[in-house]
Amino acid sequence: MRARLNSLVLSGEKTATTGLLSEYATEGEDLEQVGERLALVDDHDALVGVVEVTAVDVVRFADVTWEFARSEGEGHRDLEHWRTGHRTFWAGEGSTVTDDTPVVCVRLRLVSAGAGDTPTGAEPGGAPTGGTG
């Protein structure tokens, strides 16, 4: 799944991602911050790109908009298809998601592709500060 999601980011189709707020607490992770740069790594931990966080919002699952869901770039037909897919995924991970479950909606901008040296319109400089997959 990582390779597929990375390819969507690198192609420009995926400019957002959603996570469960509870996962951040479980994993002892802070929420992403606007301006933070994150490394995209492959299954062998090789750098394949760098993204910059452009927005972070915590909302109820039921309040995720179609505009946001569509920006995840994963081919969902409509908002209900997106919700069903995400509920199914998280259920497989052991988490039950209701309309009231808080989710973290993160918007991303591709900064560089490859080993971090192929700019995609970003200002020069700035090293990755975290990791996503």
C-alpha cells in the first residue's frame, strides 16, 4: 500500500491524508504542523520524496468534506465510498470508527521527488523533519 500511496503523492494526485486522532496518542506522536516537511520513504526506507504540510485540522469523521476526501486522490467515487473505505481499513486495523470519531485531516504539498534533490516548485533548502509512508 505504501508504494501505491507514494506514487499518488509523487504524481500530484494525492494532496491530503487522514488519520485517526487516537493513533497519534497510541503511537506517542504529535500532530503534524503547518510548514513541517516529511520524508516519503519506500518499503526499504529509501527516500522517494519530500512533502510539506500545508494544513492540519481535527474534525469528526462525519464532518470530512467531499472536497477533502477527493484530494486524497485514491479514486473514491463519492463521500460515502470514501467513508466506507476508511471505516473498512481502520476496522482491519482494530479501530471502530463512528460519525463522532475525531480524525486528523492533513493537506500536503510535494516539495521534491526522488532522493530529495528534484525540486517541484518549492523554495530551495529545508530538510525533511519527519516521516510518512
